[in-house]
Amino acid sequence: MALVGRAMLILGLGICAYGIIASLYGAAQGGPRWVDSGRRAVYALAAVMTLAFVILEAAFLRSDLTFNVVAGHSSTTTPTFYKATAAWSSQEGSLLLWVWLLSLWSSLVLFLTRRRAREIAPYATAVLLGFATFFTSLTVFFANPFATTANPPSEGAGLNPLLRHASMMFHPPMLYSGYTLLTVPFAFAIGALITGRLGAEWIQLTRRFALAAWLFLGIGILLGARWSYTELGWGGYWAWDPVENAALMPWLACTAFIHSIMIQEKRGMLKVWNASLILASGTLAVLGTFLVRSGILDSIHAFGASTLGVPFVILIAAMVLGSVGLIVWRRAELRSDSQLDSLLSREAVFLFQNLVLVAMVFVIFWITFFPLISEALTGTKVSVGPPAFRPFIVPLALVLVLLSGVGPLIAWRRVTAANLRRNFTLPVASALVTLVVLLLVGGVSERPFALIMFCLGTFVVVSVGQEFWRGVRARRATTHDAVPRAFVQLVRRNRRRYGGYIAHAGLAVLLIGVAASSSFQHSHDVILRPGQHASVDGYTIRYVRPVASATAEKISFGAVLDVSKGGRHVQTLTTTRGFYPAQDPTLGVVGRFFNGEEESQVGLRAGLTKDIWTVISPDLTPIQPLVNQGDQVFLKAMQAAASLPPAQARAQITNLFTARDAAIGALAERWVKHPWPSEFLLIISPLVTWIWLGAMIIAIGGVIALWPPRAFPRRRAARVAGTTGPPAPAEVPELAKV
Amino acid sequence: MDPSRKRAIRLTVALTAALLLASALVYTSFSAGRDELTASQLLKQAVPGKSYILAGTVISQQREGDALLFRVRDPKLHMSVPVRYTGIVPDPFAVGRGVLVTVHEQGANTQFVGEQDSLTTKCPSKYQAAAGSSY
């Protein structure tokens, strides 16, 4: 099957080359048959890549260790769920996932737009196939997922324990979907710039794909944050790590784009800005992929240095130079049709919001790449670390939240005093009430940025609530519907607008959670024996008893903790640290368990107001002599077994591994029966749950805005059923009119 | 006001704001940044009292009470420095793993002390096949 998989990749490369030539030739000659043929090449690519990916997944699910990638990232004992996800834990598999998703999304957009944008589409097809060529080439020439070995190992290395987390099933596909979806508007923008068709058509064609990219990328980022919070054992959800930033930058740029295109659609303004934004978003998406794979920046994610850096640098350089060249070439046609009437208008607020988002991207880009910039300028790498982000990102985030509340309230073109009074009185009053209440509560005023964020968050939520209330009231006045029905109808009839409002409210909730959890967190690093306790933020956390488990796969040491407040029991938590054996055969048979991967299981009580987060870090010093002694005993026994005849040696080694498992079990038993002090990290964080709730609200808003209009499925159903009726005119947007 | 004059004023204000932001960013980066050194660079350049970010690969580790003692090696020159560290040890920390830790020199015997909770560790690479076979 590996041969078939490899053949699919090579065939895919050929299809890409043909599709590019057919599309460009068709565009140059005005030949629709060639253009259609180029588009169908994308469908063929999707079919071929689907088959290749299915072959790889099947190899993982069957634990076919003749595949190098399976032997390196899975094993026969890996649970089935993680076998499926292990496919994209490897460089090779993740590249194949990238190109597979790209081919699927490309097929979808080209199918949906097959009767529209006949001039732009061939160039967009060529660009999309250009990306596919690049990533397929990587899998063919640099990172072949179908490489096999004639002498497979008896067992695979297994999936990295840190990746054994439910969100890892969805986090990479979500991120890659976001990245690949961003190439769709990028490709159509290139097509629009080449053909000079720079009106709103290319935006209407691809807006939904930009929104989907924003949604998937956002979900991917949040799943990564959740994984970090519950899996990495440091108590945080965001570390400003280069790889985290690599996903955040295109998301922020895309956020700016999906707002600013509304101004182009309504007023014919910001054409050059919109084209530049989506070209930047697409380039940042590829930059993000590059950062994950090149290892050029030190990252907690550590993606070892690979040979893929140079091809990616060439691609990114081509994207940047090509984008800048096209924008400069078309600068005359990109002039706005109209001008900004007033700085107090919705379009001005959108513009300010865009500037804030772009400033955030710039800040993150600069600080992330500063070690490389400083090395190029001074010869020394200089790191600035996470604290450098805060002085810039925190004020920008505050302005962003303010604008996300102002935007829905302010009128297009020019605001009037009456508009201001009517729309702003209640939200501003709510924010002021929040301010007064929080000042009376005490303690909050010591954190002015958090205080401002709470007030602005209230302003946004109330302003969004007010808009919904007015919409429902207006609808009921004409239809006399009940409130729930009026609410649903209101949202259904203007999904884009109200989906956006919901997303704004979600952003406010999320950032309130971030402000509270980062400003009012209490943490305590403490060493405890069973029976001892520590106090954190009014909670008493007592080490009740040790727990342990031992298998051939890992040994775990942990603790049961009792959490109480004011003498009242709150929760019982269990936290463990698992030690997985190293794959290095030169290490001792017992000792390799403590030289491999480690994985924390966090003891967590998540609540609406507070999270109680605990993790144990066992001290291994007391068992080190026993481990060394065990290694010596097993070494001698293994050497003795090696001198026996093969059949006896095999039997002896089997016995030795049984004895090894017993030794590991004895270590676990020692931890339980004769426990020694252990280090604990105890954290009480307020409103962390609000971050996940806010993210879910944003996602719901995004899905509502993304959902196709009612006319779309009805029209399609009518076509499928063959019913007669007025044919949809060629210009009726199938995708866009929301 | 003349619309073109209005546009010019807006552009000037926007560019001034962008320039101020960029200047603040550059100033902060250079003033708040710390040199990221390899083990051999650290041995050559370290001045007691000044802190540096040490980058390299862990070649040994052991616990001593609540402190973690480990050696960080320069991947090119095979020189290593000892670090005594207290604080959160990330899950991925292990021998053979790349780390970043903020350190300062203590005393004259080239003993480096890691600042609390400054240790970050490269995750076991998702994209590097493990060397190994079965255990």
C-alpha cells in the first residue's frame, strides 16, 4: 500500500502541474474548456490526496510498522483514538494533511464558483494548485509519509504522551483548515489583481471562506490553549510562544479583513487595504506553517530543525514580492470610490479597529522575530520574552474591546447627537455602574488594566444585548411573534450582522476571563508530606495520600488532595505525573523509565468563578539508588541471557521483562507505602472558565454568520428535484448574500 | 475644511502614531531584551550579577532537595555549564531536550543559578521520528 500512496503523491504532483498549465493557458486564450479542465484537475487532486491520506490512516490504524512514520509515532499498544491522530503528529503526515485539506477546500470553492468570476477563477485555480504543488513536492522530495523499511521494529515508539489529549484530535486539523482556507481568498485576490477586476466580486466569492478560516483558526488556537492549560503542567494557557503567535497573527489579520470588507461592499472604500490584508493573512498562514517546521525560533513546541526551511523561505519571499508587486501595479484601480465622511461613523470605527488589529500583528511579529532581527543587526541573539508583549498588547486589546462595543451602536457615514444619546446611554451607564461596584469591592482598583477591561466588557455585552432587544422589539411590532420566535427570526434574517454581534459579546467575555485570570491569580509552589496542607487564596489544600500505578508503558506517581474553604469540603482532586520509558537502548532497563517523556495529569476543579488547579512534581532522588541497583542487576542478567542459545535467551529475556514489570510495580508500591515529600504547584485562578465560554460564544457567532442563507439550500434542492421555476441568474451569488 | 487638507492631517496623525508605536517597540526590545547565549558564549561573557538567557541541550540532571541541577551543552562546541534551578519544571524537560533558562552567575566558580520559573523546554519534537526501537 505504501507504493500506492507514494504513487498518489507523484500523480498529485503531475495533476497540479497540468492544472496550472491548463488554467493559465485557458485564461490567456480565453478558452473555457481549458479553464474547466484546470478546475477539474483540482477535483482530481482532492480524490488522489484523499486516497493517499486514507492509506496513511489505515497504516496507522493497522499499526503497520513497515511504514517508518508509523514506527516513529505510534505503536501496537497506542489506543485506537490516538493511532488515528498520530498520523498528523509526524512532519510527513502533517504535510499530507495540509495538502489534503487544501485540495478539499480548493475543490469546494471552485465548485461553488464554477459559474462565476470566469476571469478571476483560472488565476485563482493556478495559485491554489501552486500551493498544492509546493506542499506535495515537500512530501515527495523531503518528507515522504510512505517511506518504508524492510526490517520493521517489533514495536513502535508510540505517540508522544503529551499529545495524548482529546483536543489533539481536533487542534491540528482545525489549525490546518484555517491556514489552508486562508489560501482561498489569497488566491482570488491574486486573480482579481492580475485581471484588474477589483470590485466587490472577489470578496463576495471568498468572504465565507475567509470567515471559515477565521473560525477554524480561532477554534484551533483555543484548543491549543486548553491543551496547554490541562496538559503541560505549568498552569497557564498562553505563553506567547513563537508557534502560538504564528497562529494568532493570521487570525488577527483575518479578523481585520472580515470587518474591513464590509466597508468595501457598502462604500467601495479600502480596496487597497483589503487586498493587502488578505495577501498578508495568506502569507502569515504560510509563515505560521514554516515556523512550526523550521525550528528557526526557540519554542516550547520544539519542532526540531528540519530541511524544510529553505523551500518555505523561497515560497514566503515569492508571496511577499508577488503581493507587493501586484498591489503597486494596480494602485490606480485600487483607489477608493468614496471618502470617509466623518471620524465619528461606523466605517471610521472599522478603520480604527483594523489599525489596532494590524498594530497587534506588527507587535507580535516584531517581538517574535526579534531574536533573529537582533542577531542580524548585532550578531547576538536577544530575547525579550513574554513580558515584552504586555505593555503593547494590553492597551491595544482594551481599545479593541471598546471599538467592538462602539461598532454595532454607531451609525454609518456620520453620527448625530441623537444617535449617540439613543444608543450609548445604557451601555455607558452600565460600564459606569460596573466601575463603581468594582471600586467598592476593593482589590480590583489595584489592577487598573483589569478594571478597565471589566468595564469595557460590560459596555460591549450591554451594547450587544441592547441591539438584540431593539431588533426583537421592532420585529414583534410588525409580526406580533412571541419573543423567542422573534429572536430566532431576527438572527435568521441577518445572520452576518447578529452572528457578528454574538462574536463581539464572546470576545468581551473571553477577555474579561483573560484579564481576571492573569491579574488575580494566586499560586503557591510548596513541598508537602501526606497529611500536611498549604493555604492559597483562602483555600486549604491538604495532601491526603499518595497514589501510584505501574505498567510496561509508564509509571505514575500522584497524590490525592483535599480542598476545603473555611472548614467546608470543596473538592477532592487527584494529580499524577507519568514517566514513560526512553527509547534509548543504552539506558538501564529500569532507569529508562525516568529518562523519557513525562506527562502531568492536572487535578482541576473548574468553576464559573474560580479554577483550583494542582499539579505534582515528584522528587525522584529517594528512589534513585534503587533504580541504579535495578539497572545493574538487569544488565548482568541480560548479559548472561545473551550467552545462552537463542531459544533459551528469548525465554530468559521474556522472564526478565516480567521481572522488570515487577520491579517497576515495587517502585510504585514504595511511593504509596513509604511516601516522601513532594513538590506541588497550587493555583487559584478566577474566571478561567469565562475564557472557554467566551470562545464558545465567539464560535457560535462565527457559525451563525457562516451559515448559508435559506435561499441557498432551497435553490439547490429545487435543482436536484428538477423542479421548474425561474432559473437563478448567473449573477445571483450562491455563496455570498447573507 | 478642505477635504484634501483633512486627509493630509489624518494621514499625518496616523503615521505619527505608527512611528511612535514602532519607536516604543524597538526601544523596549533592545532595552528589555537579554542576550541569548550558548554555553560557550556564557562561559566567555558572563559577568556576575547580570542575567542572560542560556540556550542549549540538557545533558544531565539530578534533584537536590527542591533544586534541580542540570548541565546545558553548547550543541556545536560540546562545552557545558551547570545550572541550579528552582521553580516550575515543564513536563517536556528531560536529558537531550533543548531548553531556555534565564541565569546569572553566582560566585567565582562558574555556577549559574536559574531564575525561578524561567525554564522553558522544547517539546519533544512532533516532527522528529524517535530513534528507537522497542523496549
